Amino acid sequence: MLVKWKVPKMSNDPRDAEIAELKERIRRLEDMLTESQSLIAVGELAGTTAHEFNNILTLTINYAKMGLRRTDNETREKAFNKILDASNKAAKIIGVVLGLARNRKPGKERTDLCKLLEDVLLLLERELAKYRITVERKLEDTQLVLANGNQIQQVLVNLLINARQASPKGGRLVVRLRPCKDSPHYAEVVIRDYGVGIPKEKLPKIFDSFYSTKQGPDETGKGGSGLGLALCKRIIEEHSGKIKVESAVGKGTAFTIRLPIAQTEKEKEQ
Ligand SMILES: Nc1ncnc2c1ncn2[C@@H]1O[C@H](COP(=O)(O)OP(=O)(O)O)[C@@H](O)[C@H]1O
Ligand SMILES: [Mg+2]
């Protein structure tokens, strides 16, 4: 009997090998880009933290001086309470930063999205307030997701900074966390701003690397590279999740990310 083997089609076109090599090079460059973006995020974090600490120290020093100058009990008690509040805040911030520094592992683990959002908002609190942005938190209970906390934190920071930059007059920002309506296996985070919005024809481009409508980094050194959303997409897809955008010019923009719920040990066994 004659057996016909299906021989895979080999291309003789030298351009095919060249294209394959270029694709591989792009993939490697994208990996390097993700890594350098992650370092930039660490730098930004260090800047924000130093700024926060400076403010907390100024406050503490001023209230300590006030307590020394004024000897009545009422003023001293007020001074002590202010110093205690400021020190507690400093401890909280340093707790978040240390947590992030410890958690630079590449793998994914069971992660509490609510805590992650609270941490990110704590770190960006002052910056958002400076640009007169108020954050409405609508955080529902969800199950833990399977995620690399650092990478998801980077995604959230990128989306929040974009939202802040799209709201030049300040305004409202809604941060929502909820179980995904149409799939019980996912949790959903929505970051919604009421800023300038994105024209329809630009929507398909915003996730492309180097696509930016900004003139360059702003006075805090953020934005303008066109790499933020490309990185967000890459990270979310690497988590087997989804990212989508809805926007209307003059009305604002909502980014939604979905991440898979982590299976419990029991579910894994089944
Ligand atoms: N929340 C938003 N509102 C309006 N436009 C946005 C928003 N987020 C992103 N964009 C648009 O998408 C572009 C790409 O965003 P991004 O990849 O983060 O790059 P960059 O912030 O460096 O410009 C931005 O330049 C902006 O035009
Ligand atoms: Mg950006």
C-alpha cells in the first residue's frame, strides 16, 4: 500500500527566515521593555514615597514645635494626636512599599485585589489630591485572583495616572471591584474617569507600543512614552485575563480588567 506522507511545506524564500528572526528579536525587545518599565515603576514609587515622607516629617516637626511652645494640655494633646496620625500613616506607607519590595518574584500567587487597590490608592492619594481628583471607591468582596501582585499594581498605577492626566480640571474618578457578572471565574476592576475621553478613531491604537497623544512626560515625569497601555495589555493577557476600554469624547473613559479567580487547593484536586 502506498502511504502518502504529508511533508511540511518548507519555504525557500530567504525572507521568511529573516521575518522569523525579526519576530524573535521583537519578542526579546518586548521582554526587555517590560523589565525596564517595571524598573521605571519602582523609580516612580520611590519618588512618591520620598515625597510623602517629606510631607509627613514636616507635619510632625511642626506639631512637635507647637507642643513644646504651648504648654496648655489641650494644645499638647492636639499636637500628640497629629503626630500619632502622621506616624501611623508613615508606617502604613512603608508597610506597602516593603511589601512590594519583598514581592519582586516573577511568579503568580493567590492575591487579594481589594488590598492591592487600597495599597495603590494609598500611594497615589497625595498626587491625585494635588490634581484635585477625588476617588470614589466601590470595592465589593471578591475571591482571591491568581496574579503577580507587582505587575497588577503596575497596571493599576498606569491606568490611574492616565485617568488623572485625562482630567486636567480635576474631577471624579470611580474605582470599582466586583465579581464578574457574566463569568463566575473572574474578578473585575473598573477604573472610570470623567475626563477628556478618546475619539472613536483613536481607540484601536491606544494599546499599540509608542502610541501617545501626549507631548512628553508631565511635570511629575509621567506619561508620554506610549508604553503604558501596551504594557498593561501584555501583563493582563499574560495572566489569561482581559482588558477593555469604553470611552466618549467629553464624557470620559472606563478601563475594565478581568482576572481569573485562583482555584483553592480543594478545587485543584477535583
Ligand atoms: N483615561 C484616558 N483618557 C483619555 N485618553 C487616554 C486615557 N488613557 C489612555 N489614553 C490615550 O491613550 C494613549 C496611550 O496611553 P499610554 O499607553 O498610557 O501612553 P502615554 O500615557 O505615555 O501617552 C494616551 O496618550 C492617550 O491619548
Ligand atoms: Mg500612560
